[in-house]
Amino acid sequence: MRGVLAPLALAQFICSFAGSNMNVMINDISEDLDTSVQGVQLAITIFLLVMAALMIPGGKLTDRYGRKRCFLAGLAVYGVGALLSAAAPGLGVLILGNSILEGVGTALLIPPVYILTTLLFTEVTSRARAFGAVMALGGIGAAAGPLIGGLITSAISWRAAFVFQALVIVLIIILSRRIEDPLPPDPTSTFDTAGAILSAVGLVLVVTGILAADNNVWLMIGLIVLGALVLLWFFRSARAKERAGEQPLLSTSLFRNRTSNLGLVTQNIQWLLLMGTSFVVATYLQVVRGYDAIQTGVIFTAATLGLLASSLAAERLARRWAQRTLIVTGFVVAIAGVGVLLALASGSPSAWAFAPGLLLIGLGLGLCLTPSVNVVQSSFPDERQGEISGLSRSVSNLGSSFGTAVAGTILVAGLTTHAYGAAMITLAVLGLVGLVTAVFLPRGPVSSTAPSAPHGPT
């Protein structure tokens, strides 16, 4: 089974890496392509929007075409996008390669990663080990992306970072030959095109609103409210289709599972904490302390090591402790890490003062990322994994966007000279919301309590 797990975990790594390493290449790309920093930031924004729009439809397509086929198709599209980005003569081609093709590829390949992991590893401890490996490499990709990207850019070129992504994709495709899809595809499964359009428009509006937070608060509120209304339309449409005996893109019965709902909230806040902390500390180190990308990445190694250690221990921890206990403990450790970070960093000029707090944040998030995913995926039977996987990944991506937006809004607003501290305190408060949510999770093991027939009249 380890041979099957390797390509799945590597796929999560490269997608997380792509989401974070671009931040340290903005200046180099803008100079090389004779564009502005805002132009490169636009490319990053479009990438986030494409993922937000297509993650739920991407999960649903696995039912019709098969999990392995969608996984390989996503890898191929992503690889072409990476090569196109590496050879980009201008911003337009970079947006096509990185923002469009890599975004589409990610939305196609990420849901199968979580579906296949759930289907192939059926016991609590083996599934915990599998998700631990996937989340560990995902966390490493997100946390170490700036360091790896900075090293490649400094030593060779920003274009080499995209070649690196393409080479990893080739390796994953080779390793994927061992994967066998546990469930046959269902060619008769219908695809709710209208629902896909409504969900895509709604999520794009919400994410655009989040990303507009540091520029115009009223625009942010307007876009988020409009997005919420479109998503409400989407849910009402799905409900009507279910009553008529048709297949909606996303069954509304998914949201009647209390355990899954609580797990989705914890997932959202965990990614909010991870990406929010990464943004705040990286900005502080580079803007206030004057560190370059490589120095900043080295300091973040503490968080990476913490996340790696606790994620890889997921199987052993799952044998001894309930999923709820691990999630609650993870939030407590991560919030404590924010406190240590604020206390030591504010009182010491040394860069190493950041290490203990970042280590605790990494350990805490590594503790709870795996069981939160496990709780959500394990709440539904095999035939519903396509739906819940796409929803789960969308919720996590929204958390990442919220984390960066919340922190960025506070930093840009410049409320006081202690804006960086205010941003971290805000993230800690949101972490407390995740902790309280986790307390209400069931104490015992999670089972597939949702009805097995996801469609039809209700």
C-alpha cells in the first residue's frame, strides 16, 4: 500500500508547493516578463479563483469517469501548465499556464487524492497513517514552498521552479501505475451543469471578496454577500432537483451530518491559521526585519519540522487517542504557539526567537489536520466520497484564502505600530473558534452514518 500512497502524497505536496512558492518569485517574474508586481499577483489570484470554482465539480466528475482517470488527467493538465509557465514570454502565457491550466489540473487531481486514500485505507489507524502522510507532504509543500522556491530562483531562475513542478508531475504519473480504482466509474451518472455554474460563480464571488479585503472593505462585503446569495440559489436548486428525483451537483443531505459539518469548520480554521501565520510572519520578517526569501524560508523550517513530526505520527496517535482529542489538543498547542511567538519575537532581536512559536504552531496544526480530514471523509460511505471530497477541499481552500485576507487586511490597515501583533492575536482568536467547535465532535470513532443513497426524492 505504501507504493500506492506515494503518488497521492506527492500530488498534495506539489499542489501546496505551487500555492506558496510563487510569493517569493514575484519580483523576479515581473522584471523578467516586463510586467508589474500587480500583474503577477493577478496571476496568483486567478489561480485561486479557478481552484475555488472547479473543486466541487472536479470531485463530482470522479463518479462518472473514475478516480484514477481524473487523477491522471489532472496531472497531465497541470504538467502542461507548468511547462508553459516555465517558457512564458509574457504575463498572458503565464496566466494561461499557471493560473488556468495548473488551476484546472489541481481541481481535477486533488479530490481523487482524498477519495482514493479513503477507499484504499479502510481501518481507522491505516487511514490515519495515510492521511498523515498526505497532510504532512501538503503542509511541507505549503510551509517550505517559499524556501524551496527561493533557493531554486536564486540558484537558477524562477522558470526552473516550474520545471521542478513538471518533473515531480512526471514522477507522480510513473508511480501512479500501481493505483487501482476501488470503485468502477459510472458512465450513466449525470452531471449537473447548471449547479456547477452556480457553485462556481458563488465561490468565485466569495473568494474575490476575500481577496479584496485589503483594498476595499465595502467591495469585500458586497462581493461576499452576492456570492452567498448565489450559493443560496445553488442550494435551493439542488434541493429542488432532489425532490424531482434528479441528481444535483452536491446533495443537500451532506449538510445534515453534524459530525461532518463540525469537521469541515475545523478544517477551514486550521488552513486559515496555517496560511495566515505564514503570511504574517513572512511579511514581518521581510518588511520589518529586512530578511530575504531564503532567510525567511529557513526560519519557517521550525514550523515545517513541527508539522512533519506530528503528521507522520498520525497512525500511532490514532491508535491511542480519539480523533476529537487529537483535534482539540492540536488547536490548544497551535494557539499556545501563537502566544509564544508573540512573547519571544517582540522581546528579542534574534530571528531564532521565532522558532519555538513556529515549532508549536506546526506541531499543533499537524496534530489536527489529519484527524479533521479523517472525520469528514469517514462520515460518508464509499459512493459519496466524490461529493464530500470536493466540498472538503473547497472548504479548506476558503480557509487558506480567509487566513491570508484577514491577516493582510489588518497589516495593510496599519491600525497601530503593532499591526503584526494584532494580526496574530486575531488568528489566535479564530483558532479559539476552531477549538470550541472541536469540543462538540463525538468522542468515539466516526462511522458512515449518512444515507448511502445520495440522490432521489427526500
